[in-house]
Amino acid sequence: MTKKQGKHHDAANGQKDSAKASQDAARGAGLVGGHPPSSAEWARGAEALAETAPALIGGYAPTVPRPAPGIVMVEPGKTVSLAAIDASTDGGFDKDAAKELLRAERTRIKALQERLYAEHKRSLLIVFQAIDTGGKDGTIRNVFEGVNPQGCRVWSFKVPSAEELDQDFLWRYHLRTPGRGMIGVFNRSHYEDVLVVRVKDLVPEPVWRERYGLINGFERLLTASGTTVLKFFLHISKDEQKKRLEARIAETEKHWKFDPADLVERKSWDAYQGAFQDALSRCSTPYAPWLVVPANRKWYRNIVVARTIADTLQAMDPQFPEARAGISGLRVDD
């Protein structure tokens, strides 16, 4: 080997050694081919999220709902009897003062919703269930009037589509759960899959019975991820349902709300009451308890639901993020 060839050989070996050292360093830093593997990229992203969404990393202590007077919280592990709850109670509220009280609670909800949206760390999911004519639409309309739609989404779940039927039963609901900073409202919900599905015998009993546990796990996952789950069952009497159905028949402007099938469904009143009682009893948990709202009196229903939402948001105590330094001293040019 000539002297010149020896120099080239040494240089080549040096380059190989340098490349190997770089590869070793890259492997030590978690790099593959000079780039981070997907797991490393995810981990860095998760570390960055930890500062703004600690619930995603280290778990989350749920906010316990603050039910207003007259609302019955179903005790976890206990069986509730709907027949024992007076659907016509007024909870000690005065009807004449109810409208003013409702306006005050709406103001609280709007202010706290703004803070929740700005904080962008947690979310609130509000579930409404009721028998036909129970008042879900009216409650949502009255309670959330004036709330900024940027931070609040209402989802009404009808008969599942062909695409939804091709997925697991929780798929379409999970798609609509609220993201950080948002309030999500479910008008009907994942509970339909242990209610109408059960009463109409749409799936075998072993299938719907297993769903209670799956629903509890679903809500536990939401809670652990920073979503407070607030569940209202609007409880009306059979006589009150009769009055409301008759009103829809009698008043032309309410015909759009009436479906003759409602009269068929009414014949299954007892079966639905049994299905609701089982769902409330089996799926009232420490992290997502069921709240039974006596709902014969619409004005009372609205105020206690609004107050419960406002008090629960208050307990969550969302905070505006810290302002950037130096903003207070800035001037806007003419």
C-alpha cells in the first residue's frame, strides 16, 4: 500500500468510525435513521400536553355534581324506585320567582363557560334522558339560552345510521364527547342502548345486560381524561305524559312534534320505567351519578337543572390563563 493509499484508507476508516459514532448517539437519543421513532414523537407531544392538560397524563379527580333542592341523586350501588319519587314536587321554589332565578343561573353558566373555554384543560358532558314528552328539548332550550355556541355543542341521537350500526354501540357517542374547554350536551345518549334496545327486544338480553358495565367503563374513561359527566333523568308521571300528548294533538303548531308511534310507545310505559330504573341503578357511580329531576312542573325543572349545572361548573372552578407579560403597558396607536 502506498503512502497516498494509506491516507485514503485512514480517512475512510475515520469516516466509518464517525458515522458509527453518530449512529450510536442517534440510537442513544432514540433516533432511527437520524429521525425520532413515532413513539418518541408521541411521547414528546404528550410531555408538551402535560402542562396544559395534566388530566391526560396523571389522572383526574372528578367533580361531584351539586344537585339543586328536590333533585334526587341515585346512590351508587343502590336500587332507585321511580314510583317513590314525586314527579310534581316544586322543591320549595316559588313559581313567580323562578323566571328571575333562571336568568341569574343562565348568567352564571355563561360566565363559567367562558372561563372553561379559555382554560382549555377540562370539559363538561351533560346527558339528558327521559321518556317521550319528558322535556329534554325544552330543558336544553331554556337552560342554555345565550350560551356562546363556540364553547357548547348539543347532539341529538336518533335511530343509528348504517355506518353507526357497523361499529360498536359506543362509537357514535364517543365521537361527540366534548373536547377540552367545551360543554357537550347529549339529547338522548348511550343509554338508549339499554333502554329502547331492551324494551323493543332489538338485541338479545345477554348483549344489553353486558352494556351496563361497558357504559360505566366509558364514563370512567371520560372522567379520567378530564371530562366531568353530569347526567339528568327528567322524571314525569304517566298522567303528565297523557296531558302533553293531548296538547300536541290539540294544538296545530305542535303537530310537528307529534308522532302517532308515541301512542304505541305509551303502551310500554311500565317496561320503559323498569328499563330506566335498572339503568339509573346500575350506572350511578361515584364519578358519574344519576340525578333524577322531578319534571312535571316545567318551570321547576328548568331552574333546578340550570342551578345544578352552574353549581357543578363553579365546583370545577375553571380559571382564565395567565396573561402574557407586559400587555398592561401596551398602547394602541391612533
